[in-house]
Amino acid sequence: GVGKTTLLNVFNNQLMDRSDFHVVIFIDVSNSEILNVKVIQCTIVERLGLPWVDTETEKARAKLLMKALSRKRFVILLDDVQKKFQLEDIGIPLPNTDNGSKIILSSREQDVCIQMGAQHNLIKMQLLEARASWDLLFSNLSTAAQRSIKSSSSIKRRAEAITKSCQGLPLALNVISCAVAGLKSSNDWRDAMTATKMGFGEIGGVAEQIFKPLKYSYDKLDSTIKTCFFYCALFPE
């Protein structure tokens, strides 16, 4: 919601253009339930251009990857780490000053970063300030919607209220700005403002910050898409 994955993607794209490292590997960890060692190993194998042997055990594959990566100066970006795990179990050697390799990870929990040994190089993602939030929402609007805001003080106040309801979260701002991108009339903006202020009960303590504004985007979906949304919600990530 605050842009952790986006930041890691920026790092990934910038590092790919540099010659300092032999290989840059982006891995979606998302280990909320279990660590999918095989999928992570597969990602590394593909980036290293190594052959995949499906009958090989995870432990044997980890040894192979450990040896291959130890010969390279690498950057591995681990996105959405939700629980501590041992890098050695995957086949990732620990970076040091001699090999010059780097591991960058993102997590929703600071404790997880500390448990993974990143306590000395933490970057805490911040919410967007009011001006930056407004600029982000406004930039995603259609030309007609932007004109309506510029020509009417009441519409601008409603658009500003919608922006404020997103609480500085880039995810919420992007989703909501797309939902209101084509609004022009004062009534449409009023309805959108009302919808983003109406919410539902607390969900994991974050409903007040993000689910209220996102609900408006959900309400704008047609019934078929809503059914698909509910179906997807049945399965863990």
C-alpha cells in the first residue's frame, strides 16, 4: 500500500542497467503460510541460465545454487517477506565485503527485517504528504475531470476530500483516482466523496486507512467482476 514493491522494482530496473553486478534477481517471496522453496529456486535458476532438474531435491539444488552464486557478484531483491527464513535453505550465500553482493528485502513488519539481519540498513516507507497525494490523484484524472476541478470550487473541495480519505497511501490513491478519472458533474463528485467516506468494520486494523476508499472502486465494478473478486478472495496469496 505504501509502495514497497514499487520501490524494489525501481531498484531492480536501475541495477539491471549497471555493470557492477553479474546478475540481479527479483523474487516475490510472499511467505505468509509456507516458504515456496521450489518456486524461489526456479526463479534463481532461470536468471542464472542453469538447467532445471525437476527430480533434484531442494537441498541438492540449494548446494548447486550456493556454488553458482558464490562465483558472482549478485543483487537479490526479496519482495514481501512475511516470516524469517534461512537464505541457505534456498541456496543464497550471505553477502560480505569480499564478494560485494547485496540482498535487499521488503516486509510489512520491521521485526521481520531485523530477524533477517537487515537491522542496520532499514528504510521505513512513509505516507505521502498532502501535496504529493493531491498531485498523484490529479495527474491520473482525465482532462475533462481536471477541468471540472479547476472550474468549480465545490468540485475541488470534494476531490480534495477524496484525496484526504486515502490517508497518503499510494495504492489507495492510484485505485481511487482511476475510479474517479472520468467524473465531471458536481453530483458525481459528491457521490464519490460520500462513497469513500462510508466504510465497513475494521479488518486487521487497517480498514480505516485503506478499505474505505477502496470500497468505492469495488462498488463501481459490474456484477460479473464482483463475483470473480469474491472467488479469488477464497484463496490465500
